Amino acid sequence: MTILLILTIALFIINYFLYKYIHQFNYYLYGIAIILGAISLTLEVTIINLGFVGFSFFILVMYSGAFDKGKMKKSLLATRAEMAILGTIFITVHGIKFILYVYDFGNLFAAPLYFYIGIVALLFAAPLFITSFMFIRKKMNGKSWKRLHRLAYVFYFLVAVHLILIQIDRINFEPSTSKMALYEYIGIFGLYFILRIWTWFDNKKMKKKKTTKKLAV
């Protein structure tokens, strides 16, 4: 089992049992995340600046919208905004670290394609991050907020392409490790999109049934 899956499972268990406290003390958690991220930027290699921690948060954010119902969905939805904000903080640290790395040891205009895709993904994450704070969300029209947050699907797609291209690029250097990671990412995003499509059709079917009942009455 990889670091990413271990982190995601641990985070899910913590969220499942402590989601009320995560929501209650969210700003303290944001502060801790910023401090940890700042420390990570000064270190050579950590699970934060490599992107594992940030992505594990986003796996929960992704799947919170894919599950249909139950306590699992309730606990994930209760802290979805917090998970997205924390995930963006850690992902931004990862992005900054690699921008500095490419700048110091290479050429910003000659980096691999996945590097630029990652930067674009961060740009899409920025408005989602800002509008995930409740005091900002309250100032927005509900429909406008939902329309804006559809950009999350573009963000997920870009992250998927970013991660898959990285592993394809590394296959020649680390065949076994890269192949395993490649299949893992394909599995994570593939299952998510299948569940999301399934939920979408299920919701559409439910709405159709409700409309039919209203017309029958």
C-alpha cells in the first residue's frame, strides 16, 4: 500500500469520527497547515512538498460528491469545504516547491508538459479555494457559487493528467514503482468518474420520478 493510500485512509478515519470538531476548529487547522507548509518549503523532500498530503485531502473532497447517501457521505460533506481549503494549502506548497526547483535547476520554459499542467491546475484551484470560505460564500449568489465550483471537475481532470504523465515519464527510470503508481492514479480517478456519472444518472432518475408524481396528482 502506498503513502498516498495510507494518508487517505487515515484522513478518512479521522474525518469520519471527528468531522464535527474539524468544522468547529477549522481556522486553527488552517493555521497549522500554513505553518507545516512553510516548514516543508525549507526542507528538501517531505510528503507535503511532494504533494501526497494535499492530494489525499482532495481524494476525500472528490469522493464526497460521488457517494449517494449514508453517514459516510454526511461526514465527508460536513467538512468538504475544510478539506478543500486544507488540500489547496498543501497543494500550493507542492506547486511552489517545484516551481523553485525548476527555476533553480532548470528552465521554467523548458520543463516537462506535466509541470505546466500542474500550474494550470493551481490557477483553477485559486477561485475555488477563495470561495470555499463560508464568509465569502455567503456573499455570493447560490447559483453563481455552484456554477463557479463546477470548475472543480476541470481541476480534477488536470490533476489526473498531471499525475498520470509524471508516472509515464518515470517508467523508464523506475519501471515497477512508476507502473504501480500509474495504475493507482488511473484507479482513483477512474472509480471517481464512474461513481460520479452513476450518481448523476441516479439523481436525474429521482427528479424524473418526482416530476411524474407531481403531474399524476
